[in-house]
Amino acid sequence: MKSYLRIKINKKDHYINGDFFMKILITGAAGGIAYLTALTLAERKHMVYLTCHTKNQVKTVKEKLGNIKNIKVMKVDITKEEDRKKVLDLNIDCLYNHAGIAIGGSIIEADMDDVRTNFEVNVFSSFRLLQLVLRQMIDKDKGRIVVMSSLASHFPIPFAGIYSATKASITSIVTALQKEMFLMGTNVKVVLVEPGLYHTGFNQVCLDSKYNNGKYFKDIKKELYNVEHFILRTFEKKKLDSIVVQIVRAIEDKFPKKVYRAPFIESKLVKIYSMFKS
């Protein structure tokens, strides 16, 4: 199998599960960071359940993957309880909760249905899936859950405030959960991943969606568009390697950190921002 990352990660702390090291389920993995992570984990001899939101995505991903035997593609809509519960039948060792959407737009003009949708996908549905899998893992006293948040949870972005709020909620929930898990003394670990700006198309969709309507910022719409896309062109990392490495470490490390972040410079800037903010 092709090597998807140049950076080597130590394999010595892998868990053993039959012919594979771990059985890992990844939500929202039709493309981008989660898709590359799935390929990398499969290369490293894990059994990967790559999940997509729709049947069309499942078909497309299967065609792209070809004959990679240790990736199984499944339709899992995390907003549906029946889809969430079928994950339990897999008896996975690790859940990587990646699925999420971004609603762009001003807080002033946000449609409440859009706000509810963003929280339903990013927070409530992801949290419910985490709950179900976590209870199963606690009963076994073994397993790991990796949750995708964002550096935007610490540094709210104008016109992406709704998305930033969902990620701040995720970070708060997982941080509190980690303390509960410590008090319980379980071997199950829950880990946060907080990426910065990466070029997957996700950021563009979030920012551009605010230009569909609205009146309060229409006079400076062009200037906002130019500034935002200049920032993305300047700071977005084109290669996904650095964040995928952090996700793989979050999954594989025997003694994982509470949070893994990338890219390096953005992570440090957010840390400095948090110090001055407090």
C-alpha cells in the first residue's frame, strides 16, 4: 500500500485486535482530513470503518478506494439514532468523531433553523454518538474516543461565530468529560484534536455562505470577501500531513495528551491569545 505520510509514527504502542491493531470508526470521512486519516490508519494495519453521510458519498468513496481490504465504507448519518446505534454492533476500539458542518453568517442575521442545524450536527448528534460508544467502552474498560474540535473554539471568528460556538461547546464538553473519566479511574481515554486552518474547501464554504443574503453588511461585502480570502490564501496549510499526524498520535499513543493541535504556529498564537484574554 502507498505511504500517505512521510512522517513516521512509532508503532510500538498499538493495541492488538485479531489480525489488525485496532478497529477504528471515523465519522464524516468522505473527504479531506478524515479521509486521509483513514488511508493512513489502514496503511498502519488498523481496521478502519470509514463512514459517510449519504449513500452517494459511500459509492464515490468505494470507487476511490479500490481494493483496500482493511477499510469498510458505511453510511452513518450521525443525526439519526438508528444509524448511531448500528455503530455499537461493530465493537470498535476507537471512535474518531470527525463529522461536522459550518454555517457562516452574521450573528445579527442568523436564521435560527440554521443555528439549530449546526448545533444538531456538531454538538448534539456527535455527543449522543460519543455517549453510546463511551458506555460500551467503559463496560469493557478499554477503548479510546478522539473528538474533532477546532482552534476556533478559543479564537471566535467574525461571521463564523455560530460554527465557533459549536466547537467551543465540544471543547468544553470533552474537557469536563476528561475530568470525569479521571475520577472514574477507567482505562478508556477521551482526547481532543484542535486543528487550525487547512485547505480542504471547508473554510470557504463557511465564509461564502454568509453572502447569500442579509442587509447589515452588504455595503462592505466585497471588502469582507477580499480580506477573508486573502487570510485563507495566506494562512491555510495546503498539506494535511501535520494534522493527520496529530490525529494518528491521538489514536495510537499509549498515554495520550488531553489535546493535540496543529499547525504549530497557529497553535502557539492561540495559546498566546488565551493568555492575554484571561
